[in-house]
Amino acid sequence: MPRLRVVQWATGAVGGYALRSVITRPEFELAGVLVYDPDKVGVDAGSLIGLDPVGVTCTDDVEQILSLDADCVLHMPLPASYFGGDHATDVETICALLSSGKNVITTTGFVYPAAYGPGVVERLEAACAEGGTTLHGTGINPGFVSDLLPLALTGLSSRLDHIYVRESSDYRGHPSRQIVTDLIGFTRSAKDYAAAVRPFRAFQRALFAESVQLVTTALNVRLDEIEESDEFELATEEFEIAAGTVLPDTVCASRWTFSGLIRGRPFMTVECVYKADATKVRRWADPGFAIHIEGRPTIALTIDEVSHGLAGAAAHAVNSITSVCAAPPGIRTMLDLPLAIGRGTARLA
């Protein structure tokens, strides 16, 4: 079969892992790379990630990317709404890519675009129709842990009372101050945190509302509302993490809860715990994932470790390329596509 031509859009923490997979897997051909950092412009894509040159140079020219002949775009920038921007910016970019004839797999949300209302869905579907293309949103959470796994487990249920999903993440090795401090708010004072985290709060609520609505809609459950709450923990000692220094009385952890309610009672709850360094923060759950389904039967699943969560998010997107390119035009959630598996990734002795 001919190789699928893939564009890598953004080469940050997730995009870098995806780019490596696209370059090294024989079923793909790298068609182009869009970067935001001026220092990366003109750099060979292979050299950028420590591989041999591949003959594709990175660019920040969006029009150049739009004009490329490519089958799929791995769209992996930091969402505009992360830092107080307009969510419509991401929609506009994705629509332009779809209209240009390229399928899009994004890790900026869109696991269930219907959560944003009919206006967004109509714009995305119109772009898909114009380009004859498909949009798919994925990742690890959401995109796998808070939606695909719980839904798979409900296949064992004869009665569902409550679905609970928890992610606890350790950021001690995350090198990006933009993510760890500017976005999540670690190392900030309580006063600064309250103001700085507002854009992140809005993004988190939108993102996990998508996930909760995807699961409940698939189960034919209609929610009354989705409730969000969050809290934070202050450090009691000074310690170092990859992104900087955490001082006493600055934020070192946060806990976010999103609950889909029916008549005031939670039917599905997603809890996210973020820690600057899990060895220094004892409050809340240790790193890992947990799913608990109350009903008949009660089901509990624990994943103690995913050593590289960002790599997992990138891999889930890359492993979806073939099915997305083969899918009919339009928005396609994980409910519409074959299960993404690591076909072609086995390394045998």
C-alpha cells in the first residue's frame, strides 16, 4: 500500500514524540512540519529530534502547510484557550486544514465536539464536507482513560450506578515552565495562582465536559449538568523540579473534579490530581489511573504507572492515522472508528 503522507503540526512535548513515530514507521511519509519556535524554523525535522536528516525542513508558514499534498495532519499545539485565548481560534485552524483536503487528528480536545453546541459542529462538518475529510480528537486523558476504558468496562455491567475515573500525575520531570508554572500554576503564590489559573480552569471544564458527555451519550444517559470544583495544596518545604524551584507556601499540587449530575446526584465523575513532585506531596492519590464502576457487578481497575503519558497520548494519535484516513468524511469520535492498536510497533528479537 502507498505510504500515508503526514504533517506534524507543533513539535512540543507531545508533538515531538509523534514526529519521531511518523519518521521511523515505514507506513508513513513525513510531508511537512509546522513549528512555533523561531529557532526551529529551517531545521531539518529529523535533526530536530536527534535523528538523521529526512529532507523535510520545519516552517512557521501556515499557508505553506495548507498548500501541501498530505493525507493527515497531527494537530498538537497548546490549545489557544490554555492561556485565555478564544477556543474559536482552534476551530478556525482545524477547519482550514480540513477544507484544504487533509484529515485532522488533534490532541487539543474535540473528542466529542457536540459538547460545544450545534454551531461548532456545523462549522466542522461543513469543513469536512468541503475537503472530503475527517476530524478525530484523541489523547490519553481524555481520549482513552476517561472515556474509552470506562465504556469498555461497562460492557460487563447489567446495572450502572456511578462511573468514577481518576488520573494522578507527577510533574517533577516535566521540563516546560510554560506548562508547569504558567498553565497549571505550580510555584505560584496562592494569590497569583487564583488569578493565573482562570484560563486553565475554563479549558479543563470544556475538555472534561466533552469526555463526560461522550461516555454518557454513548450509554443513552441524559445529564442535567456538569459540575466542576478544584482546590490546591501549598508546599511546606523548598524543593527542585525540572521546571524550576518550588518554595514554601507556593502551589505544589491541585485537584480537579468534574461530575455529570442527574437530579443532583453524580452519574459520572472524573478526578484529576496534578503534583509538582509526588514524593513531596502526600495529599491525594499517588500517580496512576483508576476506574471504579459501581453497579452490578462492581468493577475496579488500577493502572499504577504509564511511564511517559505524553508519549502515550502521541502514540494513540499516530495509531489512529490509518483508520481516520479510511473513514467517511465528517466528525468521527472513538465510537465511530476501529480500536486504535499498536499494529506495526512490535519490536521482535
